[in-house]
Amino acid sequence: MPQLNPAPWFLILIFSWLVFLTVIPPKVLAHKFNNEPTTTNTEKSKPEPWNWPWH
């Protein structure tokens, strides 16, 4: 039963993972997001009191 011989399949497994690990990460890391997050103002705004009429 030749399918039980691990020699060629193990080499194919190692080679395919080597290809995946060298090709895919640079493509993923080169991805640019369309809307970059902007920094917000760090100083806290002073809350204004509510002037609701309580009738």
C-alpha cells in the first residue's frame, strides 16, 4: 500500500507550508486600511450643566 509511505507526503507537506509561510504573510502585512484611525483630543471637555425646565 503505497499511500502509507510517509516519505513523499511529508516532503510535500513541509514544502507547501514553507511556500505558504513565505508568500502569504508579506501580502497580508502589505495590506493598507482605507480609513486609518485618527487620534482624538486628549484633554477632557468640561461638561455643561443641563438647563431643562423641571415642571
